[in-house]
Amino acid sequence: MPNESAIPSTRGLIDYDVGPLRRFTSILDGMPKEAQTYGEGQNARTSQRITFNHKDIEVLEAIEPYHFPTFTFQLTESNRKKSRYGVMAESFNVIADSQYTPEQLDPSNPAFLKDSDRMSWKDVLGKVRIGWVLADGEDGRPEPPMLFDGRATDAANPKGQDVPTPAWKIYSIEGVGVAGGQGVNPTELAMALLEGKTLAQFNKDALASDIIKTDGALLQSIAQPPTAANNFANTMVVSGKFTKDDQGVFHKVEA
């Protein structure tokens, strides 16, 4: 009899092993590199595999329970924007550059800051909390980027083609900003979303907001049971900032 435990399964297959987390915040603890060689002889090529080590993680979305304080994923370093590393690096740059003035980002201006003078990994490593999200298009998360896959061949594309590919993105950098939400306060946004909505409508919109998800305490308050005293909507009513009508719709009290 063959050892059945050693026989590979044909079930439960996945396209890309990214682990159970889908959205989390963390302190980036380290980024060690390891050279990897693919192919042989004249076809051999070497690339750098980066391990992203995270500590003090706060899990916001996961496909299964995750109770560990650390998390790790790996990416191949690349200077191409259309790569998993490129997608993540560009998402970092968008937020990092939001702290600079238009003059500092204008190559024709004397105040222009070169790439080497702007925020980079070394400025956040081990120092600030970063928000990460898997762009897979599921459950309100960002759509996956179109990246080249040499395995996705057909008659028209015998060497491969661009296909939707799940990739990690950065959506917030502590002390700098949030993707698409520069200058927006999470609590103020939550109050704006509560206006004119029932609790169910508010919860759906609020829990899908990347900006609100950067505030762990606020997120937990919104997720509290409807009858809980520390439920966000209830605290708004008790504080006199909102009222709730007979249809369960919340209305902001004008000062």
C-alpha cells in the first residue's frame, strides 16, 4: 500500500500563496534579500527575493483566524511597474509623495526633490505603522492589477499575456496619509457616512472604507453589536451629535 499522506491532492488549489491575511497594519521589521537563480547555463538568470517581515500586526481582514504577532510574505525585487513589487512600491510612493508640495514634485522647479531625497523604505523600517491590503477584488478590496503571466498562453498569445493578479498594496503610512484620503479624519468621515443612513447602510459603507480601517479603535467601535453602549452610532446619539428617527435613520444635529 502506498503512503496516502505523501500523495499530492488535486483539490483546494490556489493561484498564488499569499497567506490568510487580506488587510492588516504592522511595523515593517525587516526586508532581507536572498539571491535566487532560475534556469541553467546560458539561460540562467538571478533575481533578488525580498522577505517582508512584519511585527506587531493588527489583523483587519483574514480568510481564517490569525492570532500571531508576526507575518511574512515574499516578493521578487523588480524595477518594472508591472510587477508585484512594482505595484506595491508605487502604492507606497503615492502616499509618501502626498506630504510634498507641488513645487517639490515639479522637476522644473528649483525646490524639486529628487527620488533619493524623498521618503523610502529606510524611513519607515521599524519606525511607523503601515497599512497593507491584498488587491484581489474580493469583499470590497482593490481590483487586482493586470500583470504578465507567461503561463497564460493561448493561440493569440503563445508567450503569455497580462492577467488579473492579486498583489499587495500599501494603503496608509502612519503620520503621512491614506491612499485617496489625504487630509481626511477617520472619525469625521464616519460621521459623514452616518448621516441619512440606517445602521446597516452605515456599517456597510464604513467597514469598506480604507480611511476608517486605519483607525483600529474606531473600526472596533463600528463593529460592536447594535445594542452595545460603545457602538459608534450609539455614542453619536448619546453625545447629542446625532438623532435617530422612527425608521432607524440617523440625522446629524446641526450646531
